[in-house]
Amino acid sequence: QVTVWLKKIYGDVPIPPYEVNERTVDILYEVMECNEERDRDVTLLIEDMKDQTAKYEAEAEYWKDILQESLGLSEGSLSQEAATDLADLVESAMELEVEDTSLTSFYSAINHMTTELYKTKSKNEEMELKLKTLTKKLTSALMMEKQLEEDIEKVKESQEAERAKAEIRSKNLKFLENKSTDLKIKIKEAENQLLALGLDQSLTHEALVKSSEELAALQKELEPLKKERESYHDLP
């Protein structure tokens, strides 16, 4: 419905691009309803005026025939001034939709039309205020949409940067793992060569690591003994 309405409004001009989401469509739908309601009011008013015009034109013809037949009066028998006044009187009566041309009918019709004018003016002002409010909401929604797009773009750029850093770290980690494996192989080969040359088994890397771990365990066991020994230093 909104798309059809926009095509009707813009005609041959392309519809300006906008983000189609639930919020923007709801706002445009409200604007469409206000616009269509005003169009319906104007159309009904025009149709009513046409009906009234046809009614009074038919009544004028009826009275014209009566005046010609009964009194022999016609537009040609009146002076220019009288014909002009009569035309103004008829036009005023038709515009004011009065039943007759008495002053009471004219005053009553003028008062009624003045009241309707104020009501219509008040309704138009209310509709304009509502339209301005909806326009502000739409503008705010479009600005928010633009800000969200910018934020999404920044997040994407940040993710790309983090992904690039993660790839670099992964490559460095892979390089270090390969380097560590290579060094272990070289150490093992060197130990095998040294063992072949008569190196003591206790001097190999694995033996030294094991000895270091055993030494650390023994030092840990000695800690409470050292503390106990220190307690005797103050004795005479």
C-alpha cells in the first residue's frame, strides 16, 4: 500500500531511495492515511457542492419558467443593473445553499458557513501538526538508520583489523611451534651424537631436566629443616 501511494504521489518522478524496515514503513503508512483522509474530505466536499449546484440550477430554471409564464419577466426585460444584481443574488444563494433569498436565510447561512470554516481550519491545523510530527519521526528514523550503518561499518573495519592481527599471531605461533620442533630434533640428534662419542647419560638434556626437577623437590623438602635449624642458633 505504501509503495502504491508513493508511486501515485511522485508520478513519473522516481521515488527517493529509503531503507525499507518496519519503523519507516509504519511512519509512511501514517502519513499516507493522513493524506488519503484529507483527499477524501476534499472529494466529498466537491461532490456535495456539485450536487447542490445542480439542485439550485434546476430550481432556478423552474422559477424562471414560472416568472416568464406568470409575470412575463425575463433576463432581457430587466435593466443591466437589475440583471447584475439578480445574478449576484442567485450566485450568493447557491454558494450559501439557502432555501430562499430572504435576509434571514442569508444571515443564517453565513453564520453556519463561518462556523464550518473555523472547524475546517482547526482540523487542517491539527492535520498539519500531525503531519509535521510524523515528518520529524521519519527524519529521526532516517538519521538513526544512517548512524547505525556508520556504526556497522566501523565494527566491520574493527573486525577486519582484529582478524588480520589474529592471522599474524597465528602465523607467528605456527612459526614458533615449527621452530621449537626443529630445535628439539636438533638437540636430540646432538645428544645421540654425543652419546655415540661416549658422553655420560646423566649429562643429556632430559637427564639434566630431571635432575633439576629432583633438586627443586629436595630444596623444597629442606625448607622446613632449615627453619628448624635456625631456631637453635639463639641457644647458648
